[in-house]
Amino acid sequence: MTTTQGVQTILHPVTDLEKAKPVYAALLGVEPIADSPYYVGFEAAGQQIGLVPNSDMTAPVAHWHVTDIEDRINAIVAAGGTLKSPPKDVSNGRLVALVTDPDGNVLGLLQDPS
């Protein structure tokens, strides 16, 4: 039995949303389903692709969907990972957190409300 629902969300840091939006729309073949000054989100082939301006991310971050974010954080830290950013509610109960593996690779965790 797995403790993850797989990678379903990938966030990309961008410096200019207005320039990035048409590029991702052309790549994915769809228009954004969320479009705000702090986040633009697309849904394609069962994945969420997000554009995040003014972020401290230096590369895209894959977010693993989990049913219990605290449990996964505890398991990852116990296994040698490090908590980078604790869970925070980003919209209507959706929690996101960041951990790193021993080499510093960033892993995103995402829990949707039950």
C-alpha cells in the first residue's frame, strides 16, 4: 500500500506571469483555470501545472499528493530528510509543505481537504 497519490502538481517559478502564461497555454493546449497576480494554474491530463511569480524557488517543484501531510513529513524527517517549509493552507484547506532529501533536492507535499 502506498502513502502517496503520486505527483499531480508541478509548480514553476516565473519572473513575469504575463509572458509565461501564453507559453504554458501553448504547451498544454488549454487556458488557465486559475489566474491571479500570485498564481496561475492549468489543468492538463490530470495534472496541475502552476506558475508562481516572485518565489524563492529556483527550479520547478513536483508536489506529491498525500492523504496525511503531517504523517508524511514525520516519516521523511525520520528517514533523514529535512523540513524546509511547514504545511500552510494555500486555498480552502489545501495544505502544502516542502521537505528536502539528504542531497538538498526539494520535494513538495500537497494534501487536499477531505
